[in-house]
Amino acid sequence: MSTYFFRRGFVAIPAFIIVLVVSLRGETPDSAMQLIETHAVYFKRAAATFNIDDRCLKAIVFVERTLNYDWKDDALDIPLAYSGHNSSIGFCQIKMKTAYWIEVNLSDSTSEFYPGNFYHNMLPVSKSPGEIIEKLQRDSLNIHYAAGYIKIIQNFWKKAGFPIENRADILGTLYSTGLFLPSGEIRIPNKNPKANLFGKKVKEAYRLFIDL
């Protein structure tokens, strides 16, 4: 498995811009819904590509944008990414290292997270951090990364004997926490998973997209 390293660095940003950006409100549910409706074709295509529920994909992105996203992300994420930080980038706020992890696990048939040959190399492995930054700035491709991540999560739990494709709350929880504990150990699939706040909000949001 090939790897590369993200160096830490700093980027000079005028103080008045930081104050202005931080003071702005985050994305409202109405604006997030409008953007998701505008990108409906991308969601449908990404969900079909990875054979996942497009309502669940929309609900997860809706919660990501209303709970974790604010306007300073637009101003700071890209400069920080180019300075070496593991920024969350783009429409679904995909972290750079997560994007690379998704690429690798869609391409490495020996990985325990490999979702199967049908999805092999759906998102080709990037050769540099700069390439990932460019990819994640494309909304249609960014949504495909979110869909690929959900597919990997679903498949990993299904192989362990605990299918969760109909559990939007648990998929949302794992999307937000990742498949690894802070210690680096894998979160072990189990028959009685618990939803966190993010997952509970995904379950609520899932009902919003029944007609979209």
C-alpha cells in the first residue's frame, strides 16, 4: 500500500478576515436543503454508482452541513490544506486523509475494508495531496467520495454479520466517528450499535428526503 505524508504548516491570513469569517453563521437547514436539491443529479449518480440509499446519503450530507459546516470552511479549508493540514474539503466536507483512505480501500483487494471487485478503483488512488485537494473541490466528485465511504462502512459491517444498510442512524454515526477508535483500533461491528448525536440527526433528516 502506497502512502504519503501531510506536513504541518501555517498559512498567513489577515486577522480581520478571520474575525469576519468566524462571526458569520453556519449553514441553515433551508440553505442546505436547497443546495442538496440543486445537486440532486449528483446524489442520484453517486448512490447508484455505489449501490447505496440516496436518501441516506442526502441525510448524512444535510446533517454534516448544518451541524459541522460554517462559512469559515470556505475561506480557510483550501489554504490550510495546501499548507499541509488535514482539512475537510468541499460539499460533503471530506477530510483529505479520509479521501485517500477511501481511494486505497476501493483499490486494494487484500484490505478488510475492500467492498468488492464491482467497486474496484471507482475512485483512483491520488498521487499527491494536491491532486486530492483538486478532486474534493469538485462537488460531483466530492459526493462520490461520501457515497464510497458509506459503501465501505456498510460492506464492512455486512461481512461481519451485522447489516446496517437500513440503519441511517448507525451509518450516520459511523460516517461521523470513522471506523477507527482514537487508539487506532477498529470499531468492532456488533448486534446492538448505538447512535450518537450526528446519527440521531441523520435519522430525523432521512424523513425530509422521501420525495426528493
